[in-house]
Amino acid sequence: MKMDYVINPVKMGGLVKEVSGERIKVHLHGRLGVIKIPRSLIISEVPIEAGHEMEFYFSYIQVVEKPYDYDASDMTPDHEPEPCLLGGKITEVNDTAIEVAVMNNLGSVAVPRRWVFTPIVLEKGQDVEFYFSCMKVIGKRDIPAEMI
């Protein structure tokens, strides 16, 4: 069964929940998921800490049978965030969510299953594609990290 749809990147936001070494954990607004990325994907003039408000591009996730030769060269913090089509692999599937390891060790994405387009049953190890960008710090909320 072939499904015809197009995944489009949209500007999204989230809050930094945790900074651990070179990894940043961001909770998406609206309880839409969690993204963990390397510090090298952050556009910021200040040190990153819990409570920073992030802005970035993201899309629904599409399972693909034949992945492209994706190019992550635009995933650099030297310019404003711009969507980049990336690949990844599903590393976890449960009743409510999936987790995807992003190509080139660019982090992981955990989102509700409703964020995934596929006519087939979701399984660990499947190839996926989606739009993503670097994250830009746009502000800071003065709330304790436990509340994020």
C-alpha cells in the first residue's frame, strides 16, 4: 500500500531540560516529545543551561524503504536555523512513542507514534527521514529544571 504525502518542516519550540557534557536534552512544547542533540548544533551567544527557550525546524517522520544519501552539511550553527532532510533509524517502539537515532551521531528524537507516517507496522531498525535544523536560543524562562 503506497501512501502519498509530503513531510514539511515547521518552526517549533522547546525548553532545555538538561545539559550533560556535550549533550543537550530539549522537551518540545505541547508534550510533543524529547530531542537530545550535541552542543555543536546549538546557536547561542551564552552558555546553555536548563530553561533556555529553543527555536528550530522539525517535521513529521516518514518510514522509508530506500533511504537517500542524506547530506547533513547544513547542520552547522554558523547561520540561522534552516531545515535539512536527515535520515535515521528507529531504535525503540512502544505503544505510545518511538525513538529515532539521527544520522551521523546528531542525537535522538523521541516523539508520539502519531508523528510517524507509514502504512506498515513500526519496528526497531526501520529507516526514517525527517526535516530538522540546528537549535537557536531565543530566550530563557526562569523556572526550575524539575518543572520543565
